[in-house]
Amino acid sequence: MLTVADSRWLGPRLSRRNLLHVGALALGGLSLPALLRRQAEGSADRGRGKSVIMIWQRGGPSHIDSFDMKPAAPPEIRGEFHPISTNVPGIEICEHMPKLATMADRLAIIRGIKSTDLGDHTPHFILTGFPDRGRRPTIGAIYSYLNRQRRDIPPYVSTFGYDYGEAHYTGAAHRPFIPDGAGLNNLALRRELTLPRLDDRRELLAQLDALRQHADLGVPAGPDAFTNQAIEIIASPKAREAFDLGREPTASRERYGDYCKQFLLARRLVEAGVSIVTLKVGDWDTHENNFRDMREQLPLLDQGFHALISDLYDRGLENDVAVVLWGEFGRAPRISRIDGRDHWPQAGAAVLAGGAFRVGQVIGATDRHGGQATSQPYTPSNIFANLYRHLGIDPATTIPDFANRPMHVLDDRQLVREL
């Protein structure tokens, strides 16, 4: 603990009141210096300026009622919905997604994905590429750890909390920025703190560092690079503007709709330079009333996802931004209680777009009831191999865990070859 025993050390600009305001800079300014310092402890910059938007359909959507329909199956399996043709001959999807049917040439649909046998609702497999729950860092934490380039915007943003965005042995500095009320407030300058006053605080921090050195705390004089970078993030309008959906034209917000407004936020963030955005949409845990809930949500998802992919193409981002839409598992090939479908980790579906992937195709297949893959199924790990390749990260890279053991970014590094 530092005790100020002699006010002569403080200098003319470092009064007790100013000293308290230095604390306000740390609290109101994201506490970024320590975060940035720890973030730079990773290895060299390996990224190539690419981005990933990962959309989690929380609860596990029914693949049989969306992207892997079985119209020839018995009624107790196929359900109430009908397939429609898309603009790619031979590819059909659910009738409640007519907009996506017009852009199947921009989508890659993977069928028969096998998830963890646990069949629980934590999205660890689709955030880490590992089936062992709670033991591995997310893709965003991995990217943040391996990428040290200076930036005036967070590299990893998640719209859900730390419980699903853990950094684990990469360190707390690589947790995602969460744009909730507190997080967004941290990006804003306090009302009384103008940019000139922020420069004053930079000088104030230099005096504090000198004071610490005088107190023999071993801290070099002058604000370090991480303090300066923190101040640049706070001072720059780039991050604040990226999170402000009010800057979008009304017509643009209406194209996405309220249900998928996070998709619009994700597009703004990757345009601004965020590398990893993870978000969740809807509630697809349809043990009961599967068809009622899907009938309500699929058209809303159709609207927002169509708007997102269209925007990426219109803005020339289709090669730089990879998009993944999926849930933690699929749904059972049998209708159960109250028109519901239960968990089914044996088979599910994912939709990919952008990323310079080979799109306009269906990859994999399931049996006539949609219950099992008809060949060796892909898993989330295989999709992660493609995502890391897109980001310019070698999945064989190792990161030391808490016991300093080298842990691979990904163990199962087999690519989805068709992509």
C-alpha cells in the first residue's frame, strides 16, 4: 500500500482531490492499462485482420424443422413444416425461411454435426472447439492472447456474460468486452472529463509513477505503453460509435428487426475492427411447443440473418468476415410431449457464410429420420479448424496452462474439407 506522507512529493498539480480523480480514471476508464499489459504477455501477433461472428441459437434448434428437413419421414418425425426450394438446385430448407432460400448460394449448410454426449445447454463445444466443459479458453480469448497488435477497439466482444466467455489459462485480460450498461459507460468520457483534461491526467499518471518510483516500488517513471493505449481507447470515438446502433439509418435497423438487432451490432463491430464477436439469439429449447416457437422465431431469424449476410456482401466483407449460425446440439427425430422435441447431440446443423468459404452447398447428410450422420460426422472442432485457419492461427499452436503445460489451440485439427 502507498501512503502519501509528504505532500511536497505531489507537486503543484497533484492535490489530494486530484489523487482521488486518478482513481476515477482507472475505474471509469475500463481499468485498461493492467488489462492491456497482461494481454501483451501472449506470443507474437498472428492475426491477418480477419473476423468471426459466431451466433449461438441458445437451447439447441431443431435441425429437422429448419435446415435438414425430412418430408418423407412419418408425421411423428417430420413434424408440421414443409420444405421449400432455394436458389441452389437440390437444396431445400424450411418454408419459414423464404429470404434465406433466395441466398442459399451464399451459405454452406453442414448437416449431421455431432456434439458432446453430455447434451447440456452450456455452449462450451461451440465456443472452444472442445467437448470438455469449462476447461478451455474460448476462440475469442485465444485470439486475444495470440494477437498483440495495438488497437483502439476491443478485439473480442460477447453479448453474453463471462460464464460463457471464459479465458481460463489465457488470463482474465482476454475475457470479452461485454456491451452491457456498465461496459458501455466505461467507453464514455465522464461529463466533466474533456480531452484536454484527459491529457492532464496522462501527465498526472506520470507524476504518480514518479511518486511510486520515489517510494521504491520498482515501477519505472512515466506512464507505460499500456496506460497510453488505455487512454487512446477512451479518447477515441471509434469504439463508442461502433456500439451505438442509433448511428444506423432507420431503414437499416428495420431490415434487421428487433429480434436480430445484435446482428446489426456485430456487423458494425467487425467493420470497426473487432475480430471476434459472439452473440446469442432467441430461445430454441423446445421440449414443448416446438412448432409454435419455431413458427414464431424462424421468420425473425430469416429476416435478420438475411440482412447480415447481404450487408457483408454489399460492403465487400464476405471474404474477411466468417459467420457461423448454430446451437449446442440438434433436436430429437421424434415428437414428444406437447408437440416438443428433446435434446439430440447425435446430429445437428450449422450454417456458415463469408470467410472465403466454398458456399452454395450442403455438407454431410443424415439418415431418413435425421437422427444420425450417414458417414463420419463433423464436430464443432472441425469447424473451429476452419475458423482458426481463416483467422491466420495455426491450431497446433500451444499456450501454457496453469501448470505451464503446453496446450494446443485445438486437438482435433481436421478441417471441414468441403469448405
